[in-house]
Amino acid sequence: MKRLSILSQALAIMLIVSACDAKATPTVNPVDLQSTMVAAASTLVAETQAAIPTATLPPTATITNTPASTATIPPLPTLGATFTASPSGNSGAGDPCINNVLPASLVGETIQIRIDNPTKATITVSVYLQQSSPQSVCGYRSYALTAGQSLVINDLVEGCYTLWAWNPDPEDYFMVTNGTSCLNNSNNWTFDILDSSIRLRN
């Protein structure tokens, strides 16, 4: 009997202790889980639909007097100033000779002109003939002279000439003129181009 009573006592203690134990976690009902997911998806769809902007009409074109735009070529970059010679001692607005190139053959007493370039630069020289008799021809001729080079011109005629010379290099730029010199065939005429002046020597 003692054994039974010990066994019954042990069983009674186990039942009491198991009754005080924590409850097991309940299992999720699949129907409840599905209902929760459907509700969340419906909420997302409803909020997305509410965030879509309303359809508005596009603006209509307004008629104006503004001309249509045209393609414009951008200006090209320049390296510096552009120099144009105006080879005339009296370059008035009414001078018809200022832009004329002298013809290859001139009528009249021929003269010889020598142009020396003692500078250390390549220069451009423009020889401008004012109106001369008997043919009343006027205009200019241009020449390029390297440093130390000389040029002899044998096909010009008696008349009044203006010489212009310039160095187009921006680093050592200069432009000079002799004024006006009336030349005849009594002499050979020599002009020295300096960076400060043009000197006539006989």
C-alpha cells in the first residue's frame, strides 16, 4: 500500500504541476489569414487609385505674332582682330578706286619701284595708285614679303602712290604708310618698310 500511495502521490503532483504550465501557442486559422491578406491588398489598390491624377485637358495653342524659330549658325571663334587694309591716302567715302585691283597691264610711262623689308617679320604690302593720266586708272596691288626680302615692281606707271604695310601677327603687329608719293620715270624708287614708318630713298 505504501507503494500505491507513493505512486498516487507522484501522479497527483504531476497533474498539479502540469496544470500550472503555460498554454501552447494557438495555430493560425488559414481562413483568418486569407481574409487579412485580401483586406490589405484591397487597401493598397484603393490608395493607388486615389493617387492617380485626374485627367485634365491639354492646353490649346494660342495664336501669336511671334515668328517661328529658325536654326542660327553660332558665330565662329576669332583669334584676334581682323585687319583690313584701306590703301588710300585720302580714303573718302566717294573714292571709287578704294576697292579696285589694278589691271595687269597699265598704259603710260613705266616706272620701277623697289620695296625692301628689313624687319624680322613677314609683312603684307599694298601699293595704291591714285587716278593717273592718260588712262585714269586707279586701284591697288598687294604683296607678301618675308623677313629681309625685297620686291622689284617694273610694270607700274607714273602717278601718285600710297604704300601701306602691316604685320598681321598679333604679337608684333604694326601698320605703317608713306602718305602719298608722286613718282615718275626719272629715277628708280626704293621704299624701306620699317615697323614705325615707310621711308622713301633714291
